[in-house]
Amino acid sequence: MVSDVCCPAWLLDRLRQSGGEIPFSMFMDWALHDPVHGAYGAGHLTVGPDGDFATSPSLGEDFADLLVDQLVDWLGDLGERHPDDRLSVVDVGPGEGTLTAQLIPLLRRKAPALAERLDCVLVECNPGMESRQKQRLGASPAIPCRWTSLEDLRRNPLIGVVVAHELLDALPVERLVLRAGTLHRQMVRLRVEGASAQIHLAEGSFEGELRAQFQEDCARSGMVIPPAGAEDGWTTEWHASVSPWMRDAAAAVRQGVLLVVDYAYEADRYYTRHRSDGTLLAYREQVATHDVLRNAGTQDITAHLCVEAVVEAAERNGWMHEGQRRQGEALLALGLAERFTALQSLPAEQLSEALQRRETLLRLVDPACLGDLRWMVFHRQSERREDDPWTRSRLLHDPPALSAGSSDTA
């Protein structure tokens, strides 16, 4: 997959201290989250059309403006159940803080009474990104904001909506390699020759408690790894970090909703013999590459999720799964088609604006790009009765058709 690459000095020291070899999952964690050298930890990455990669909120306010109506429904339901409690909108892994910054004025405008009971909670483990978020949101936002961790929230669980937008696919993954009929753990190994220090991918033992945990996860979620017919060298990812994250998120919420938005495949699409190198990719300056070792600390590294594994991990840790949709379907159910129609009625002098917004909306639903993101909805309640169902997730309803005229004419 990747040949030897130059090892940066900071990583060289770490590898030497670790005996010259570490699991890929540890490398990914260091490369992304080291507070001094990591891509997110040190704030080396930028998110947006002119940054290293673009997300839905970074393309404009339409994404937040569609999402906010669903948030208001959920928060309103929670507010009725808990009339004397404050409510929270929790953004986990907020990136540049763009989504929260967009949601605050929308919540104020669309639900002013509800907004008086709200605070915005940003959960960010990377100091470099937290600094940028605080700069983006300013000193006195219209809805109070605070920064914390899931660990801190466990001591005082909140009531509200948790949004994990393109977060879980950046959690460190175990890489597994099929060799001579046996799964091995992918490692990152140091090679030093004279003054030259390089790193490359290698294979190590995959036994003991870690393998037992893997086998248990496969049995619970129905993943078949490796699949029948997989050839020697077949490689994939195992998202061992998702279940602990779901556990911590559940402990942070007394009652509420969790919305996971991420790239994901069903198990029968993910773990197939034809997907012989998994889904692992790196992003830097809008370029995607399989060269995940190069530029350690200055590029994003991500791997798709497995839908069944995420759902099983959530349910095992106290969440109730309501359903999932692709982003294109979810946004249509939230009113995106009406936005296309409204663009057609803009006056001629706003044609340029209409064309730009139409292009953004199409990117949000393009099945070859952002439209293939999965929206997975979970609930957590202190008490759950069969006669007390949640009924407010309009994003899971059948969306209206997007007419040809909506996409062809501004």
C-alpha cells in the first residue's frame, strides 16, 4: 500500500522510545491528536473549500439551516419532558466551530423561547482546534458556549442533542492484514540506516485479549472478517474505538438524542473480498491519497465506518437506534427540495448568487460525495415506555422527490 517514507524527527523519538514499532492505531492517534505535532492536536489542518478538506457546514449555511429545524423538534420534545432543566446542543469534534457558529443565530431566530434555555457545549480534545473555535465564536455568543470533555460531562450528565459530525471516522482504527489464512495486526515500523530514518507498514501478532474483543465485535454485529474468497494480503479496518466512545457519550447524557453523521458502509459492502485495501485515506490540500504515512501530523487520516458495528456499539452502551439515512435523503426530508424551488424565483440580478447556492446544495446531496454521508439517529432515556415513542425525527421520513427542474434550473 505505502512504501518507506521519511520519518519526521518528533515521530522518530516516539518510535525509538516504543521499541521501533507501534500498532497502526497508535500511529494514527499520534499523527492526528498529538497536542504539539498532530494534525488536529496542533491545529495544522484547516477545514473548508480552500483548506485541506471541505465538510457540509464549511460550504455555507444551508446545511445548518436545514438541520436546525430537526434540532428544534428534538429540543422542544426534551423541553416538554424536562420543563425545569437547561438544554444543551453538544458539538463533538467541532472542527473550526463552523456548525455551532451557524446554529446559534438560527436557534435564536427560529426558537427564541427555547434558546433562552440553551447552552452550546463543544467537546474538543485538540488544543489547536479549540483555540480556533474560540476565535470563531467570539467572546460573547448569543447562546452561551462552553468547552469540556466527555469525561467531565460524566460527572454532570446533560439533557440535549449531541451531534457527532464527521468525527467517528477519524477515531484511530486497527488495520488487519490477511496473511497465509491468518489475520495479522498492521504495524508502523522504524528503519534507521545511517543518518536516514524511515517508516513503513509491517505486520505483527494479533492474539490475546485484543483478538478476543475483535471476535466478539464480529459476532455481535454480524461482520464476517475476512470474507470468503479474500486473497493473501487482503487488508481492512476494525473500529475498536467506536464502542468506548459510545460508552462515554452515553454516560455524558441523561436524556437526549445522538446524531452521527459520517461516511459508512453496510458490512456486506465494507468487508468484501473485492475491497482488498479497506477504506483508509489521507487528505491534505484537497487531495486524497492512500499514502497515510507521509506527512505525519500535517494531513487528515480517515476510514469509513461499518453501519452495523456502529449501531451495535451504540445499543450495547445504552443508546436506542431510531434509524439511518443517507445525507441526500435526510436533507430532502428536511426541506432541501423547497430550497431549490425558491432559488428559481430569485430575480435576475441575483442569478450569480442563485447559481452558487444551487451548486452548494447539489454538492450536499451528490451521492458520489457528501450525499453519501450516513445520518444515524439514536436516543437515550432514563426511562423508556412502549407507549412513549419518539416521533420527531422528520429526517427519517420518506423525502419528497427532487424534480429535474430543481436541479437543472436556478
